[in-house]
Amino acid sequence: MIKLTKALEAWGTQAFESILKDELNKIRPDLLPLQQGLSQSSYVSDSNINVQIHNITETASDICAKTGIFYAGIIAGSCCADDPTVICEETEYCEVQFDINKITADTTIALLET
């Protein structure tokens, strides 16, 4: 399980969104539901992700962050014939919600339908 401890510690401060975004951008892509969010390619690349925060809400138990994630997907073996590479990357986008438990910083992650 992912823990967003720094974001939880910053909750209620002006630095919260910046710290949250920094923590989210450091998550390994394979720990996120990015494969399910692909629309133009076949596999998620190991490239870095870029998280944009759309909305922050709060419940009694969680801090809820709706985000948009830009990442790279791979189209293997379908590049142009004269291209020496066999892997092409396409920019992908999906929306993901992160719910951070206010006590433990345990974070649940859900792919949102767009």
C-alpha cells in the first residue's frame, strides 16, 4: 500500500498541493492503475509520470485528491519501417483519485471513468 505521509503532514497548510504533487510524481508507474487507463497504446512505459491536481475534498476519514495523470504508453513493433527503433511511445492521460487516510496516510487509488 502506498503511504503519502508528507502530504498528510502538510494537510491544512499552503504547501499541501505542492507536496502532494511532488509525492504523487515520485510513485512508480507500475503501482498505479495506468495500464487500465491506456487508450492509444498497449503497455505503460517506465517513463516518469506528470500529475495534475484537479480537485481536493475532505471526508471525515480521508483527504480525497482527484488528479489527471499524463504518462507514456508503448506501441511495440509498430513504428515506421525506416525507423531503427522498435518501440514507439504515445502520450496517455487518465484520471485517478487518491484517498489519503487522515490517521495512517494509507492511500487507496482508483481509476476514474472519463
